[in-house]
Amino acid sequence: MKKKLISILAVCMLAVTLTACGGTEESKAPLEVQQSGYMAEDGFLYYGVKIHNPNEDYAVEFPTLRITAKDAEGNVINTEDQVFGYIAAGDTIGYGFLGMEVSAQPSSVDFEMVTNPEDYVDGSLYDKPQLKATDYKMTKDEFGGSTIAGNIVNDGADMDTVAVTVLFKDAEGNIAWGESTFVDHVKTGTTPFSLDIYSGKTTDDYEIWVTPW
């Protein structure tokens, strides 16, 4: 009986120690691809995603989005990884781009977040970015392309580079595809941006996201 009590006390002390040190690996939830969409045009894949970090105590450094296009039989057409700088604790980011080449129209595209245990860091190391796009509008040109221009408002610290992303939506309000541009020297305050879009498959329903890079 004495040995049993000692064993129980040892397990309890271990649990308290793990909690005091920040919890176990199981407390670190995986990043979530909340929404995604894609289209193939002129041999390339355009995609758009929303990625959420459900952890309130952990930021994630260098999270990787793995994109895999497949044919109707489930064979891989092409795959690539997109690495981001970080995702703050509890934050959501939107991103889209003209990605990899696809030799045929994909039947499906998988979007998977790839992280390692060491990618999770103390959430206090990264503040949620105070970035938003304002006063923007889309102008179409005579060649079928478009330009979205407006301002980035940064209510936080100066940033070296940000990605400005447009996520186009389909008739049901889901992500159809996306495109991005990059803006350097985004200081606290207002910075102009201009995003050129060469595909003619734009929609009037879209969102603009600004993400640290």
C-alpha cells in the first residue's frame, strides 16, 4: 500500500511540474487551414487560404503550408511548400498566390500545415499584427487584367516587409483563389500599395489581407 501511495504521489508531482513548465506537447494544437480554394489557369495553380492558430499561449515560427495537386486517380501532379514568418497566438492570416506549375487540371488540391514541436514559441514573443487595408478599389484594364490599389494602415511597430493578399470569393462566398504582392518599409501609420492581377477571373466579392513577411 505504501509503494502504491508513493507511485500516485510521483505521478501527481509530474503532472504539476508539466503544467508549471507550460504543459505537454499535446496542449499545442496544430494550425488549422480554415478555408481554401484554387483554380488552374495557363498551366499554373492560383490558390487562397485562411490559416488559424488556435493556441492562445503559443505563437508559431516559420509555419509551412504544403500544397499538393492531384489527378482524378489520386496521383500527385505537383507539390510545393510555402513558408511564412510567424503566426501570432490566436491569430488568423489570409494568403494567396500564383503557385506551382500544373501539367493538367487538378481534380483536387490538398492544403496541409506542416510544423515541428520546436516551431511553437512563447506567445508573448509576437504581438498580433495591427495591420489592415483601407480605401482600396479594383480597376480593370483593357487587356483583361486588374489593379487593386489602396493604403496599408499599421497601428503597430514598423515592419520591413508585408504581404498584401486579395482572396476572391465564389458565388457561395467561399474562397475561389488569391494573389499577393509585397510591400517593403511599412512604418507605423499609412503606406500605399498596388496589387496587379493578370487573370481575368476576378470577382466583385473579395477580401484584402495584410500579413507580416
